[in-house]
Amino acid sequence: MSDDTTPRGAGDLAIVLHSHMPYVEGFGTYPFGEEWLFDAVVRSHLPVLDVARDLTMTVTPVLADQLEAEGVEGRLAEFLREHRLGAARRDVETADPDHVPAAQAEVDRYERATALLERSGGSPLAAFAAARDRGVSLIPSSATHAVLPLLATRAGLDVQVDAGLASHRRRFGDSSGFWLPECAYRPGLENDLARHGIDWFCIDQSRHESGDQALAPVRTATGPLAFTIDWPAIAWLWDMSGYPSWPGYLDFHRLSMNGVRIFRIDGGPYEPEAAAERVTAQAEEFLDSARQRLEAYRDRTGQRGLLTFAIDCELLGHWWSEGPAWLGHVLQLAEAKGVRLVTLDTAAAEHRETSREVELRPSTWGEDKDFHTWDSPAVADLAWASRSLEMRVAEAVRRLPRERAERAVRELLMVQSSDWTFLDQRGQAGDYPFERAAGHAENAFEALESGSTNTGVPVSPQLRGLAPNLSLTPFSTP
């Protein structure tokens, strides 16, 4: 029997947007450098934050470190004004009549992004912080998006987690949750998280579950709650035939002579009004499907279900141009569709009593739900070099002067980033990821050996602004 305190609707929907970018600030421009970062801010982060409410967002420390770096705000504003808005305006002037509406839509997009950036005082981090006033819960992650189960030492894991939590605390305050990079989990990891005071995290167990089991979180033996993401629902967007694949949407790959997106996926001139109608219909379809899934779970179990819907934030806007509008419609229509929006903070408080006690299995949300993207013969050189370097740094830090020790650890953190093995394994970005990982490894060895003579390793500039809250304590404690 319900009362005034009983949540209404078929069940709860926890939207989780994972905001992350590789550390590219200061390491090249087009096609693989910091333009990645700027495009993600302009097309994803700002428009998503403009509509976001009552959801959970990660702000990875490595993303925040870049956005806080000296000079970034000025270069971002110039990039938006000169390279994106300027190009779109040129397309309006030069495109044939069939493509002018598409070019004008891009002008409107970039003018809106300019206004949003100015509203935040030129700081994307301020836009993240301001979203908390609309019920957005910001949560941390590890320092450089390392795949935690693949690290070689407990000290290495503690440095990653400790620096990530300290980074988040300084910028946004405390958080009881934590995002596992790549949703990478191994049994026992919850013990490490509990040592750092982490109360909940997300995990992908879809390879080991079936039906609607993911609609109830898992209570681990040491206390932290594992929110099992609902891959069947995520697939409504993520599959090759998912929402973003509609042929009338803006094509990510095909550009005009000025570098502007004005073509549909099927090759025709982009029609903004048709895309807007389609995205509204897909938002309703998403909510109808979510409600049906939650209702079926309630009917089967007698309990209120929690659908944890986690995706990369950059899918919305950067890859799928219409994504922020889709999200806005979902958030506006959810209550009327009988679905209650909750953050994972709220879900942790309300769904702990109905959580499951089951054995969690090793998993990621990567291809085949295993670790091969980051640990397989195709990337063995990067994977094993990273672990070898970690053990070398762990052994050397206690005897190094602090400045050299900090530099060695910062370079190690960069080598440990999941981004380089991901890009290398998938054949994306050419030689850029391998060269970045190798370059940071060389710099780490230079820091370790710089007291010797003629090491042969070139001295490169230190990383700018990475892990400003770094603590060496885990490596320096016997």
C-alpha cells in the first residue's frame, strides 16, 4: 500500500554520463591533439550541461586537469570563435541553397556554445560546478583513467585513486561514489575502494547476467554498492542500429570544404527540422521502453527497479550531434512517462535494502566485456611496459629527491591511461597513442636516472598541470 512518501511511477532511471578525454592539452593539434578536447567541450559538455538535471556525471581528473591548465580557456574561446563558428559562417555564405539550412544550424550550435561558455566566465569547469544546482551529482574517477585491475601494485592503485579523489574534492567537494574507468572490475577491488571511503561504483556484468537482473544493484561483502549498468537499455543507443544511426542525422565523418558538418548520414543535405522531430520521437521511445522494462521487473519481483543507464557523455553531441537535444527531451518527459529520475546518490540510499548479494565477475564495458582491449597480444608492448615501469617507479621513489620522484610518478600516471591502449588496439589515431605512451615512459626513466651521467634519454618538458593534488605517500610507505 502506497503513501505520500512512496516514489511514483514505474521505477527509477539513473542516467550516468561519463565525461572524459585523453590528456591531449599541449600535445599536438589537428588531427589528434587538443582539438579533440575543444570539440568535446563545445559539442558535448556545454550543451549537455545546459539541459542536465537529476542525473549523475563523472568529471575525470584528467579532463579537469586539462580544462584547468594555464592558457586553455583562451585557446578554447579562440578555437570556437575562429575555427568552428567562423567556418560555419563561411559555409552559410558559400554553400548551395540545399545545404544552407544545415550550415545555419551549425552556426546556431556554435553561437549557443559561445553563449554558454561566456555564461560560465569562459570556464567549462565552472559549467560543471553550476550543474549541481540543478540536481546533477558529480563523481570522481582515478587520476588518469587507468584500468585499475591491470595495475601491478597496490601502491600504484592507491596513487591513482587517492589523486583522483583529491582532485575532485578540491574542485567539487566530497563524493561517496566513484567511476571505475572502463567499468573495469576484478573480485576484491571493492575492498580497495572501501579503504578509500568509496560507498558505490558502477559495473558491467551483462556478460554474466540475463533478463532484468541488472535492475537491482549488488551489495558487496565489504559494503560498497555496485550499480550494475543495464546493457539492454544502453544498446538502444549504442548498437550499430541504435538511435544515432538514423539516416537523417548529421554525419560525423563527412565534412564541407570548410570542415563543417552539413551532410546527413545517408549523404543528402542535412535537414535540421526533420532531425529535431526524429530526436523527440526517439526520446519518447526510450522512455516508453524504460517504463515497460521497469514495470515488468516490478510485476516479476514486487520491488521497485533501478535502471542504471551509463554512456560516454561525448556520445551526446560530439559523435551524435542531436544527442544533447535527445537528452533534454528525455529529462523533460520522464515524469509524464511514469519514470522517476534519480542520481546514484539517491539510488544508493533508497535501493540498498533491495540490493542483491551475488558473486561479481571480472568484467569491463569494453568489447566482449573482458580486458583484451587493454591487455592482449595486440597491445602487449604497451601493457607490459606500463606494469614494468610501475614496479620500477615503486621501487625507486623512496630514494629519489621529491621533484624527480613527482615527475617520475606523473609520467607513470600518463603511461597508465587506458586511452593509449584503447586507441592503439582499435587502430585509431595512427601512431599518436603509441608515441604518447612511449614518450611518457622515456620521460619517467629520465626522471629516475637523471642523477646518472649520459643516460641517452632526452630530457622533455614536464607535464603541465597533471594531478596537481598528487601524493607520493602510497609509493613512499614501506
